[in-house]
Amino acid sequence: MSAAFLAGLVAGYGVAIPVGAIAILILGLSARTSFRVGAAAALAVATADGLYAAVAALGGASLAGIIAPAAGPLRVVAAVVLVALAVHGFWRTWAAHRARQAPTARGSRGGMGSPGRAYAALLGLTLLNPTTVLYFVALVLGRPDTADAGVLPAALFVAGVFLASASWQLLIAGGGTVVGRALTGPRGRLVTGVLSSVLIAMLAVAALLPG
């Protein structure tokens, strides 16, 4: 049982630590809004990772054949969503800068300015990544003790994935909050907002390139 939990921890950190669009989104949200919003986004990512780990642990090899054909279309959808988020973030940051207001003052009623909206948006975006479930399928198939030993080891594996992902994403959210406090002036918020949007747009383009 402990081996399955430790395997889940390793798998969770393995999928969470590489810096990508999701990490940049969480960092930017925390920097522009608050730790509560960033933490909600972080827990949404951990929830998606946990769900994918559960599907992989319970479904096994049959999932790879089902998901692989949809990987291309899902990659395009994810890229479109990322571009939309980049454009929206840039527009909101620039409008707030011109009005000499903090972005949170205008973003609290829409977009991802509240914990609930941030959770829903990041959960949906993370679930659009088919490589995550394929990653967990490969790990589960490589560990027969996790895949074939029953429900309890699978549950411990999923718990390990969730805790690892949540701890790392919350660390990113905390880092974003520190950055936001350090750059409290209008120019600092403009720089962080524009940089976040540019990086997200670049990652959207990269998602469309052949792997």
C-alpha cells in the first residue's frame, strides 16, 4: 500500500514540476489577484491530475487506444483556449494600466478573478491535455502492483498524485503572490501581466507544433 502511495507521489511531481502554460497561469493569477485565487487554480490542476490518475489506474491499457486519436483535436482546442486567455489577460492588464487601476479591481467580476471561476477555468483547461492521462497510463502499466492489486492500491496511488500535484501548484501560487507584492506599482503590474500573456501565447503556438 505504501509503495502505491509513494509511486503516486513520484508520478504527481513528475507531471507537475515541468513549467508550462498551467504553471504560468497560476503564477500570473496569484501575482495579479490574490493567493486565494491562485490556490483555487492550483487545487483545480491537482484535481484534474487526480482524476486522470484514477482513470488510468482503473482503465489500464484500453485507454491509450481511445485517447490517442483525439490527441490532435484536443491539442488544437487547448491552444485556442490558451490564445484566448493570453488576449484577455493582455487586454485587461492594458486597460487597467491606462485607467491607473489595479487589474483586480476590474477583473473581480469576470474572467478568473474569483476563486470559483479560477477553479472551473483551470480544471477545464487541464482536462484538455490528453498527454497527462497517457502519462499516467504508461506509469500504471509499468507497475503491475498498482494496476492489478485492487481498488485500495489504486486509491493510494491517486491520493499520492493529488497531494504531490497540489503541493507543487500551491508553491507556485505562493511564489506568484510574492511576485505580486514585490511589483505593486502600475508599471510592475503591467510588466507581469504582459509577460504572462506573451508566454501563454508562445506556449499555445508550441502546442500546435508537431512533437
